[in-house]
Amino acid sequence: MTATSCLGVGLHAMQSAISAQRTGLSRCEFETAQLPTYVGEVAGVDSERLSPALGFYDCRNHRLAQLGLAQDEFMSAVATARLRYGPRRVGLFLATSTSGILESEIAYRRRDPATGLLPENLQYAGSHNFYSLAAFVRELLDLQGPAAVVSTACSSSAKVFGMAQRLIALGIVDAAVVGGVDSLCLTTLYGFHSLQLTSSRPCRPFDAQRDGISIGEAAAFVLLERTESAARGTASLLGVGESSDAYHLSSPHPEGLGARLAMQAALAAAQVPASAVDYVNLHGTGTRSNDSAESKAVAALFAASVPCSSTKGATGHTLGAAGALEVVICAMALDGGALPGGLHCDNLDPACTLNYLRANQSAAARVALSNSFGFGGTNCSVLIGRQS
């Protein structure tokens, strides 16, 4: 696995920041945006360059994807799997919520003043087109198996775990690269601002005075292989649960109905009781309605003592990449023996009756659940475990 976010490039940098309880959020100075908010921008994306052979795919989102894939010997691990199973037996299931939309935003500023035509150098198929992410990574990793891109808002890169697990179980593939990539763009910054969902300070999940999200960007990838091929001590994907409550376009069910159904489905798929879960990484965006609904769902399903936290105070909400990023953070917690505390929660909302960690906690955790919930009531929970 590998992950890159505003906390740093690669797992070592990410782990160092989490251990130091350091946020990667900073005042928004992205592109032409003039908004009173904080963002989680990844350093070095603009200087990343694609090879001439892949120039058709050049955009910020794919530069971020390439930067992330180059870390933690991930590409070498994929190459080994490709040799072991054959390139047609390794699937690729990725997620994004906006793909390379920034290229289209820039192109619209450069329309012909007389005709309104977009500039000829806009390669929509290689950038803004959502499947372009999978097409680019497929070429970069030299894979030939089934490939798809999921875009279900903020649950996107959690859902790809379920897609890969099903195709491995069906025998269609022997391994799969899953993950999510979402990069900063003006559409999401101004869009969430117009919905009055962005905070003017670093987001404060579950704080009594929370007032909105901080948008981030990230690239996170995981290589999944059949259980019999997994090395001892590695993390295992235990179960994936999905639901759709369709309560409202942009608000969750107030009692967290869809969230609870997704968590229950993940536990049922893994045949693991709720009491076996040692840590819950909450979706925890920092909005009043989301955190309240998720708190009710978690409290209804788990004992009040189960440790939980949102790591978005450190990374920001990375939208379509959040699911994969936070599964990796969970795996790091199981591996490192420390559960991450949620940043910027100075006064826990008394209505959120959770064992919410505000500081890192040492723990020999073996099972972790990661929640990802998106607009339109699309929900997904991913359960992972580590065998001794």
C-alpha cells in the first residue's frame, strides 16, 4: 500500500505527521481561488512530469496519481504481481470525484472570445474524462485486466475495495490494484463554499463548534491479492458493506440509518461481531449534520468504549480519495500499535456520545473499520484486520 496527502509523500512522511499529531492543512492559496478557507494541498504535484509517451494524460490529477504510485516500492509490488499472475489477471479499480476537471476549468478561461470555442489543446479524453484515471494508471503499470473507475462522491474509493473483492472471489482476477485520486480544483472549492460547507479555519470534526469541511487532495493505492498468497503479518480485507439511504442530495439521514446499514453489512460480510472491532476511522467531515448522524449510527452499533476518530483534521476531506486514504491510515494504525487522535477537537460535542480520541493512543489493535459516506446517501464501510 501507499498514500500521499498534504501530510507528506509516501507512508513514512504520512506516519511521521500522524505520530507528531501535525496537520497538513493551510490557508487556501490554490490557483485563482479567493476563499476564506483551509485546504490540504500536496507539495510537488505541479513539478511532477509525465513521460512523453503518456503526455496525452497530462493533468494535475494524473500527476498526483503518478507521484503517489512512485512511493513505497508500490510499482515494484505490482510488477511482481503482474509476473506472478499475468497482466490479464490483475484488475484495476480506482475512484475519483472530479478527475482532471481543472484542465477544463482552465480551458474555459481561454475560450475564443469571438466563437466561445475551447482551445484545441484541451485533451478532455485524457484528463477530465473520468475513465482517464484508470486508462493512465493501466498504461503506467502495464496491466491488462479489467479496469473501472467509480465515482460516487465521497464513498468512491471505499467502494472499489468491494468491487475488487467480488471479482477476486468470482475468479475473474487473482489480484487487483485499488485506490483513489482526487486533486484540488475550483469546482469543489467554490461548490462546497456555495453550499456553506467550508470552514474558515482547519476543520474540527466532532467539536461542539464545528462549522464545515477543509478540502484536501490525495492519492492512495492498495494491492489486493488472494488470501493464500498474502504474507503473514500483512493486513487483510475482511469485509465491505455498502448502502444507499437516498435521504437527501447533500445531507445524511439524521439518525445515520444508511451509515449503520453499511457498517452492519461490512461486519456481516466478514462474519465479525461488532465487539471485535478495535478502532473506527469515522467519516467525520466536520459538518454539523454529518458528524451528528454518524455519531448516532456508531453509538447504536458499537459499545461506547470502542476508540474512534476522524483523521480529516490532519488530511482534510480528500473526497473521492478519502476511502482509500483512510483504509491505509487504518492499516498503518494496526501495524504501528497506535490509534490516531482527531485534531482540532477542543471541546467534544456532548451530543456525540463516542469514545472519541483527541490524542494518539497506544493499542494492540487487530481489527479496524473505516467509514466513507457521500452525497446522495451512498455509504460504504471497509473492515480490515491484521493476523499475527
